[in-house]
Amino acid sequence: MVNFIGYIFFKLYEKKKISLLKFYFRNKKNIFNGFHKFFFISLNSYFIKKLLFSKNINIFHLEEKRSTYLEKKYRSDTPYLKTESGILYKDIIDGEDITVEKGDIVYIHYQGKTTNDFRIIESTFKSIFPVKITAGFYDQKHIRAIYEIVIGMKKNTRRQCIIPPHLAYPYHFPNQPLIYEIDVVKIIKKNSQKETFLQKMKMKIENIKIAISEYF
């Protein structure tokens, strides 16, 4: 009888011992897995931060480089001039080469903002290809002032204009002048030959190159 009771206690002890060992190794495994996960998460975080930081450095370098370039070209102290129609304008980035005359084909980019909160109401800068207009001839595709104000600009000129309502959007902004910035991309003189297919393709390739360089 005593041996039987001792046998039962022995089995209970062994069972408890095995349970404790299983519990110990299971916790040890969980601790190892937890450390393993923590280690790799930390390692991944380190490399991600390093990658982002290096990219930020490159971005800051490009922004600083671009800002330095614009400081040399940008003319913030230029006074406004006024056209007979009432447009105030000034060239904030100087251009080069030939000057736009009435009747010339001009490729431009432009952006318009409100004067009360500087909200952008339209912009062609998001497009790779610039818009094409004939200087001095209003075709109702864009606001009237643009066709007038490009006359006298040169290639790569950026002109800032304060446009009265009657030359912009008299129905949408009847009491508010608008601020426009216009860039001249290309000029084709009115007495020159019409563009060939090759010239058009060359122009498109140049525009794509400009867009890619500005993006990066």
C-alpha cells in the first residue's frame, strides 16, 4: 500500500516537473523570438532612417543649389511697369536671345493666383508641354492679358503681372485683380518658315528633358 501511494506521488512529481520544464523552454523560446523580432525591427529601422536621411540630404542639397541659382537670376527689387490696358508687370527672371513681337508664335507656361489669399486658380507648369499662342492675337483659349503681355519678352523670361478683372475673368473675379507669372519657353518669329515635323519632335524632346531635370 505504501509503495502504491509512493508511486502515485512519484508520478505526480514527474508530471509537474515535465510541465515546469515545458513552461520554462516555451518562455525561453518566446523570449528568443521576441529578441529576434526586436533585433531585426531595430536593424530595419536603422537602415530606413539612414536611407531617408541620405535622401533628405540630397533633397536639401538640390533645393539649396536651386535657390542659389534663382537668387542670381531673380529680380525681386524690379519696379512694376504699366501697359495702356492697365496691366502692371515686371520681369523677375531675365531672358535672352530674340524678343517676342506681335504675330510671333510663342510657347509659354503660366500660373495664376488670386490677390486676396494667393490661391492658385490655374497652372500649366504641371504639364510637360507648354501652351502655344500667337502674340497679340486673342483666340479665347486663355485669358486676354496673356496675349498682350508676352510681347516684349524674351526666351526664358519670367514676367510677373497684376491683371485687372476685365482682362482675366470678369465674371468669376469681377472685383479682384489676379497675379500671373508667365515663362517664355520658345519663340518662333512670324516671318520664319513653319515648323517641320522634325522641329516639333525636337521641341517635345527638349520639353521632356526640362521636365525631368526640374523633377530631379
